[in-house]
Amino acid sequence: MNERAKVLYIEDDHSSQRLIQRLLGNHGYQVFVASDGLEGVSLAREVQPDIILMDINLPQIDGRSITTRLRSIASFSDLPIVALTANNTPGHRELALAAGCSGFLTKPINVDQFPQQIESFLQGHQQQLSQEDKQYHLERHTYQIVENLENKVRELESANRRLMRLERMKSDFLTIASHELRTPLTLISGYSNLLEKRLKMEQSDVLTPVIQTAERLNKGVQRMEYVVDEIIRVSRVSSGLLDLQPAPVPLAQLVSSVREQYQAILQERRLTIHLEDDLHRLPQIKIDSEQIEIALENVIGNAIKFTPDGGDIFVSGQQDEAWVTLSVRDTGIGIPQADLKRIFEQFYVVGSLDHHSTSKHAFRGGGLGVGLAIARGIMEAHQGRIWADSPGQDEDSLPGSTFYLAFPAGLAAPD
Ligand code: ADP
């Protein structure tokens, strides 16, 4: 017996897995187990087994199809693959052999004979079909594969329809809930503002703590208004409801205006936004400046949030025949490569939410995860593109991130 032979058992039933593991393990085999066919193909590639034992009745893709798949991979074309199944109805053995199995054993296995049976397959034993049988069952096997494929496509289509319905319900719910919240919030905001103002008009020290309470109330309401507005904005952007009012604007002017808005926080956190020379050389472009300013606020706001105190942010401009591009490079924590595309999805934030502080512009301050989805919607409404680049995320080495906002050169206004 080959003491060190590697056996891969593809089987979803745990008690069968345990039985074979124990039995063949006791006979010196190294047993690997995969619980479904696709995992089995990956594991086979990884461990390069000497023999594969294949349950036929597997979830998702059945064992016969997986065998055919394995046979198409050069390193498994001659490997012993033995079907192991409880289904002993007539024709099953032939189907398994036609699909590419070297042998067919039925469950329950005969514990005394099983190790020898495996050994003989390892030595090259093969169960054969007559040419005529093989032809006939191969045809049946092909029909079954196509039928299974058809069923899978139907299942996927129906799952996809369900997901799309859920997605629509989610965005309808968000739109309705945020609009319903907007009306009472406007009232609360108006009254809490009024309250703060009135209290401040009174010249009494006794009122100081009450004034503080009113200020906090106002701050909370403002934050709530911001959140509700962001949700309304993202749902408008994603349903294509942006009504653009384009006019020629120098991009450098927009960037300066955004920098101006963030002046207080930049000072507090000792951050510097550098407007590079090439930014001033960009042509004027016909865009909706209000919307693009929102997109820039989100991108620059993120650069602020994800750069530690004392860092730098560089905004520059490039131009070629096709695009006028703004780039915003920060010296912050960076973004994992795997997340570079997903951060533009609605409600996507990198990593766990635990890191997020509640303050909006504090280092790693909390956000809804919609800022970049809004920015992308606004850029796309201008036939533009937005993307991010970063070598990865590292809070110690601070690799930084760069965001690019590209506008079609056709939007450039003649001087
Ligand atoms: P949020 O409103 O939470 O900031 P965004 O859609 O603006 O959401 O950004 C999504 C996520 O992308 C952020 O939570 C953050 O994890 C990541 N991200 C965006 N910009 C940067 C950046 N400049 N540096 C590092 N991570 C960033």
C-alpha cells in the first residue's frame, strides 16, 4: 500500500466525511475533504491528490459534472476519480463512468474491503464501459448538464430579480423616510435656532447652562439635517434626477472656494491644501458649479478626514485631448487596493465602523458612506469619471490616496 498517497474526498455529508477520513487515515492515507464541487476543484489544484473520491449528489454542481470539469484540466486527465454514491439505481454507474469516473462504488461502503478497493484504483484499475454504452450514456450526461445549466440560469435570474426588487425597495424606503423626516426636522431646526437666539438676547448668567443646552441641541439638529440631506441627495443622484445648470467655470476657483469652506478645520488640524500651479493653467469648463463643488467637498472632505493632523493635501490639474482632470492627493492612511472601486458604492465604508469617530472632520471621522457615491453620480451626470488610486492602507507609513475627477475635454469653454 502506498502509505503517503493523498486522497481528496468531495462530499457534503459530514458523517460520510468523518468515516472515510478515519478509515483511510488509519490506513496511512492523507485525506483532504471538500464539501462541494467547486471547493473540490480548487482543493484538487492546491494539493494535487493521487486519487479523488467523488460523491455524485453534491449541492450546486453534481459530482458527474465536476468529474468532467476535472478531466478537462491536464493534471487530472489520467487521475483515478472514483464515484462514491448511495444511488445504485440502474444506469447510474454507466452515467458516472461516461462522465469520466474511473470507477463506481456504492455507499454504505464495505469497511473491510474499501482500503483495498482504493489501493487497486491507485494501481491503475479502471472499470470499463463498452463503446456503445459509453456513447449512449455520454449523450445522457450531456443532456443532463444542459438541463442543469438551464435550471441554474433560471434560479439565478429569479434571485437577481429578487435582489433588484429589494434594492428598489431599499432606495424607495430611504427616499420616503428621509423626505418624511425633512419636514419635522425643518420645524425643529427653526425652533431650536430661535430658542438659541432668544436666550442669547437675555443678559442673564443664570441662563448660561440653558444657552449651552440650546447650542448643543442646534448642533445635533444640524448634524441630523446633514445626514437626511445626504440621503436625499444620494437617492436623487442614483435615480438620475440631477438637473444640471452648466456654465463656464475655472476649476481652480471651485477648489479655492472649497478650501475656504474648510479653513477653520484645516487650521484646527494643521492641515494644508496646496493648489499646484498646473491647476491654474486648466481651461474653463462648462459644468454645474454647485454640483461639482459638492463632489469636490466630498473628495477634499475625505482627504481631510483620512489624513492625520499636520498633513498635506495637493490639488493639481492635467489636460490631454480627451480629458481635463483634477487630482486630489493626500498624505493619509490610504485605501486597501481591494476597496478602491467599492468605496464609490452607496453606504460603503472601508473596514469596520468601530474606527469611526462621530465628528465629521476629525481624523477618521464618521460618515454615512455616501459621499463618494454622490460624487460619482455628479461626475457621471457630466459624462465625466471619478476614480481613486492608493498603494494600500497603512496607518503608520501613511501611503496616501489620490482621487481623480476627469471631465470630457469637450466641456472646455473656448477662451
Ligand atoms: P463617508 O461619507 O463615510 O466618508 P465616502 O463615500 O465619502 O463615505 O467614502 C467611503 C469610504 O472610502 C470612507 O469611509 C473611507 O473608508 C474611504 N475613503 C474615502 N476617501 C478616502 C481617503 N482620501 N483616504 C482614505 N480612505 C478614504
